[in-house]
Amino acid sequence: MEPLLSVAGLVKQYVRTGPAGGSRGILTALDGVTFTLAAGRTLAVVGRSGSGKSTLALCIAGLERPTAGSILVEGRDMASLGATELRALRPRIQLVFQDPAASLNPRFTAEQLVAEPLQVQGRVPARERPGRVRLLMECVGLSAAMRSRTPGEFSGGQRQRLAIARALALEPRVLILDEALSALDCSVQAQIANLVAELQPALRLSCLFITHDLRMAGWLADEIAVMERGRIVEMGSSEAVVESPQHGVTQSLVAAARARGAAPPQAGR
Amino acid sequence: MGSILAVRDLHVAYDSPTAGETIALAGVSFSVEAGEILGILGESGSGKSSLAASLLCLLPSPGRILGGSVVFQGKNLLALGEEELRGIRGACISLIFQEPTLALHPTLRVGRQVEEVLRAHGLPAAARRQNAERVLAALFGTEAARISGSYPHQLSGGQRQRVLIAQAIACGPSLLIADEPTAALDSVTEAEILEIFARLRRELHLALVLITHNPALLAGFADRVLVLYAGQVAEVGPAGAVLAAPQHPYTQALLRCLPPVLTRRETRKPLLPVIPGDAPRMTADAVGCRFEPRCTERMEQCAARSPLLTELAGAHSVSCFKFGG
């Protein structure tokens, strides 16, 4: 079966600018990244700060142009597409960021926020939009009564639900969660992780879960890719990566997760 | 060992012209022993950041301390004037914030910023330079000179957080209060910062109050853990007891939310356990246990009045009617 997303030899370089605006050399954020993601599966990309995880997310979402390499979505190379075709392809891949407070317009109501992508893409007629918005909000566990609230009137977890509803509005095939759980409380992380786990089979969604939290990566993902200095240095099933990490970076990430990992108590049940 | 800080019956509220008065802390009491690491565990809205700020009278407006005392070396800090407080902040008790990028001046070299703290406490120039070099060496070893001459943007998040720690310990305080000091860092850097705190405690006998929303951070690190829920102490005791055998229904539910480190996909449950509902917004007229609406073990008296903190055994106390209350 053809993978839904196929990334090969992906390179992204940035030109570093000096104080006077001149070039101070090249920063290689991605240095030959290759992987595939099948329909309905979850791949976690883990790594330390600065390892290139977020640049990878931006390239796949079509928000950054890769320097070299290819990104195939349903067999079509994003680099070869013109502006119109790219515009048609972009809704297939949606991105949810770490801080929903920063990624949602504070002056929009929940309803406007979820309706905006529908409006921009113009695929859903105006009279059908309120119904679609209600369905999307329900889908992420927000009641219709909350539709006229602004982001400031939601809790952190509810804002992240709203960001997911907005991402799902265009019926994507790939959902990229870029540290989307990292800023949330543990109990809220669990709620959002469950929401993703429940939505995935229902919507046949593939997920790219970008995080430095190996614990949550092991829980949510089928496979884990470990990044370091713009490369994937280790990749395998979640069990294999967590139980027998091979690369030094993976070992230090596993050690950090274990050292701080008191066994969740079963008392009281 | 004796207590170096004693907080008694602390009450804090925020006034809002639209939403009225919101209670952030409702009668919080605890003490910090010399050289101990006390973890304060609380989720968003539990009042943990209000607590950190109140301890040094740095509560931002419209926050108000309604009552209680914070006693340090025999003095109630809440009753001191601004002049006296300035002598205590940094010199006796230091505060470390979550976001090192915001806490550092972007256009000053970090060595100068460490010296600045010493200048504020009246050290002469030569001693300032010497002291700054000494604390930077303690945190950066042989790299200290290079770091000292760098600007914040040239450093990594972990390095910036170490500069903040250098500033915090420069005047030789006996207590550090750190509010989510590792929230902006990746998990490996986070472990490094925790190791630095552990070393400072060993070498300088510094006490640390570490405020966090992440229970995993405290396991194997804190000596004692205090669990804050909706502005009240739900449970407090030795870290081993609170984290491995929690007694308050909230602590139990919170710790169950953490995914296990090891996954066996064929045997595990499909979903993580969650705590139903949201944390409450507290008003002055609230009655009953604050966790009651979300508690799976609620009883009749829970909604009628608030349970008192009751000691079970070995300095492990819980505020829940299951244990008397």
C-alpha cells in the first residue's frame, strides 16, 4: 500500500544573518530526513530542543519550502505543485501548535474560529457552515453553548480542543501536533491524548506527534523517530525504541523519562 | 533542622470589575525546613503561582493578600515595608521564574547581569566581579568565562536558566523559590537543571521550593510534596508517600493520568484515565470540599463543609472526610 506521507532526503537550510544584515553562514536545520507515514498511523518525532523537529513540521505543512528532498502526499510531490494545486493540497495536512492562546485570534468567537478555514477554502456553502461548526465543536467535546465565547474565556485544555476542531474543519488526512500537549496540565494532557486517540480511527487520520516527552510519545504513537542535529538517528516501533534505545540521544531521553517516572499508583481503586 | 519559612493561613484574592472576587488561595499553611526540597504540585488555577509571588510580596495587581503570615527568620514578611523586603529578596530568599528569556535583559552580557544583583545589595565593584565569576564557575565550570561574555540570545534555554540560577544564588540566600523552572526546556535539559538544584542543596545547604504542574518532575527529586487544589492544600507529606501511595482522591486521580513509561500496546487500555470536569473558579462564598464535584468517592458531608487537613502517619496529611477531616 502506498504511504499517505512519504518524506525523502529532506534538507532545510537557513542563511544566518549577522548584525549588519550580511550572511554569517548556513544553518542546516534538516539534514536528510527520510520516513513514511501510513494512513491511520501515528509517528512520534522526539528529540531535544533545536534538533529540527519543528522545522520538519513546518516543511510538511507547506509553511516552509525545503532546500532539497521531497515530500509526497498521497503520491504527489509538494515541491512540483503550482500555487493553485498547493492550495488544494494544504488542507490535507493541518498543524496544531503548542500554545493555543498564541495561535487563536483573541477577538474571534469559537464559532468564527472554526468557521474561518471553511470560509477561506470556500468548500462549504455559507448556510451549511453553522451546522458544520456545531458538529466539529461537538466532535472535540465543546458544547454548542460555548460557540460565542472568545479564546480568553476558555481554559487551556478547551483552547487546545478548539485548535483541534479548527484543524479538523478541512477534513485533513494528516494532523501534525507540534508539542500540542506540552503546555497543558497532566490531567488535561490525558484528555487531549484520549481525544486524538478516539478521533483517529473515526476520521482515518494519520498523526505526526512532535514532542520531547518520550512518555507521551510511547503512549500515543505506533512508531517513534528520534531526531538529533537535523537527522533521524533512530526509528522503530514505540516498544522497541523505549525498551531498548540504541542511540545515545534516545538513551538520554529514555533515562530522563524513567528517572522522573514514579509508577502511576493504583491505590484507591 | 528547623523550619526556615513558615506560612500560616495564607489567603489571596483577585478582584475583577466583571467577575467579582476570585479566591486564589484559601488558608494555605506549610513550612520549609532548612536544606530541604519541597515540591508544590498544582495544576492551572490551583493558586501555585500566586503562592510563589505572595511569599515575597510580589503579587501583581489586582491580586491582594487578604490574611495570613509568612514568617522567615522570625519576621513576618507580609508586615514588612518595601525597603526591608528589598534586603531579603535575593539576599535571603530568591525567586526563579519560568521563562529565562523574559527574565534576562537582552542587550547586556550575562556576567554583567549577575553583577547587577550584587550591586543591588551594595557590594563594591571589585567584590561584585569576583563573586559573579565564582557563581558562574559553579554553574558552568570551565565555560564560565565564555558564558559571562555572552548575550542571552547566544545561549541555549538550559544555559539561560543556569544564568538565572547564578543570579539567584549570587548573594548567598538560604531559600530558593522556583516557579516552573523547567517548563520551557526539553526533558534532558530539565534533568540537568534538577541535578544542579540537587547539587546546590548538597553543597550550600540551600532549601528549595519547586513549584510545578508535573508530578513526574518531583519523583526521585523532592523530599516532601504538597498538593495544591483550588487554593487549598489537598495533601502534604514525604515525597515517597504522596507520589507512590497518594491518599487524597485528587492526587490519586492526577497521578493516574500520567501515561506509563513502558507501553505494551497489546495489553494496555486504549485510553488514559482522566479527571472528569474542570477545576473550579473559587468565590468567597464557596462551601464544601473543592474537589467534591469531580470526586468519584464523594460522600454526603463533602458538599456541606470543607474538610480539615488531618495527619495520617509519618507527617503525611490529607484533607478529605475519608480520613476524618
